[in-house]
Amino acid sequence: MTITTFKVMLNREKAIAILGFNDVPHLLIGIPVIAFFFPILFFQEDISEGLIAYLPKYSISLLYTASYWLCVRILIFKLRIRFTGHQETGRRLLYTAGGILVIFIIVNTVIGYLHNDVFKGAEDYGLTHMEYKLPSLVVIVLVVSIYESIFLYNRWKEAIVETEKLKRENVQSQLEGLKSQVNPHFLFNSLNTLIYIIPEDPDKAVTFVRKLSKVYRYILEIRDRELISIAEELSFLQSYIFLLKERFGESFQINLSISEAYHEHQIVPLSLQMLLENAIKHNIISQRKPLLVELFMNENHQLVMRNNLQKKVQEMPSTNVGLENIRTRYAFFSKNKVGVEESDTHFTVILPLIEAQLTTIAEQ
């Protein structure tokens, strides 16, 4: 046992955090009680002659039980510290099984030698070699079962709490996303653009109103949906891009390159629109410095949005609310995290795709 492990075991709060419960009462009660009954259960001992006569047998049983329990406890400590992740549970249990075998051999050899050869305390109960070892195996299985069942139960409860937390955050993020897009500024800019279009090109003004209507209709229709297909999001995005092109002209340029093979995969609603809005909000857009946006699939089959970086001079630093919104919603559906990369020339956001079958989870 390393010094670090020993220090952790002495620290009550850290020990409870690693084990999942305070095991000291179990030690203080479990070891004496189990040791007392094992000779009666497995070696036909009785206490009819009195507790004093039973004391030698109880003592050796106590020595075995305490040795097994404390050794297994140390093993569990070390492996919990070494293998902390949920994905490492299989490896941890495999090492636990190997460690138990080693403990079984060492404890039986050492205490058996002390009992039989040093103190000359062996008695012939007419049992086989395996029947002598059975109590040892029962103690080990019992101790491991106590620690693992409580540990796994606590992890199960944590998983439920985390899932509920993510659900709440997901709903809140969706509401915040909707509120951030159905806002007076977007509508104000769109109406200002419409005012300039009407006298110049009435037909285009009608198209503009239809696209604006489609944008708001989409936002309202998907408010109860947690996932959306790339095809649906791109269809909405085309309308949104039309509005942006009318507002910024050639100062805003975008290149969409998404194969139809990916159209049935899922993403969180409004994620692409929020990334576009984020790029427009934080970058200079002018004829001399046009904003160039690319949307494509990378070699890892991830959705990538990248724009050239020409940051505005802002008095207040960015809060990254939009990106955090997307990260939070993605965390509920995928273990793959949203990637964000920033260089001197480009800002890139990488969205993992979600398989289509996960929509059934979102709809439950």
C-alpha cells in the first residue's frame, strides 16, 4: 500500500468519497459478529461450555475475519483510486478478482501457519481441505459484496441525479436558445432590411417576408423537440441565410458542403443558427472585411462550422452563452463533446453527430 493510499484511508471524508459510504461502523460491528458465528456455522462449534472455552476458537476466527476484511478494504481503496471512471468498471472488477485470489492465498498461508505450527491450535473436524477454506471464501465474498453493492447503488443514484440535472439544463438551454433568437434585435434588423427592400424590389420583399415567416414558424414548431435532423436544420438555415444575405449583402458569405448521406443524423435544434449568430455578433462584417463562413463534414464525420476571425473591439468580454447553451444540450445526448478551436485567423466549432435512433429517447 502506497503512502498516498494510506493517507487517503486516514482522511475520513476522502475515504467516504472513495468508498461511497462510511464503512467504519460496518468494520466495528461486522468483524466481531461474523467472527463469532463462523465457527458455529462451519465447524459445528457451540458455546454450551461457556464463552471462556469458546474464546480461543473465536480469537482465531476474529483474526481470519479481520485480516480478510482489512486486506480487501485496502485492495478496494487502491483500485478505486486507480480506476475512477465508469468506463473502467470492468477492469477494476477484473483486478479485484485477481487481488482477492492473492489475498486468499497469503492470508490463509500466514494465519494457517501461525495457527497450526506456532500455536498448535489445529483441530480435526473431519472436513476436507476445501471445506476448511470455505469460511474464508464466504468472508471475502461477503465483504466485496458489501462494498461493491453500496458503491454501485450510489453510482446508480448519481447517474439518475445527473440525468435529471441534464434534463433540466437541456430544457432551460432550449428556452434560453429560443428567447435569444426570438428577440427584438433580430426582428428590428429584419424589419429595417425589409423597409429598404420594399421600394426597390417588391417581389423580393414578399420573398423576404416569407423567409422571415418560415424562420419564426420553425422556431415555434421545434420548441418541444430536443433533436432535429440535419436536413430540417439546413432547410431552416437556408431561410435564415437569405435574411442575413439581404442584410449584409456580399459582406457575408457562406459555403455549405454537407453530403445528403448525413442528412438523417441528428443535432440539437438551432445550433447552426446560434453559431452563425455568434459569428456575426463578434466579428467585423464589411465590404473590406467580409465574413466568410464554411459549414462542412470533417474526416471524423463531425459537423464543422468555421469562420475567419476579425474580432470586434468590445467593451465587455464575451460570455459565451450561445456556445455554453449548445454544449449543455449536447451533453444530454452524446458523450462526445462540442469542440471549439480558435487560431489567429479562424474560429471553429465542431459538433458531433447524433444517430437517428436516439430520437426515440428524446420523444419519451
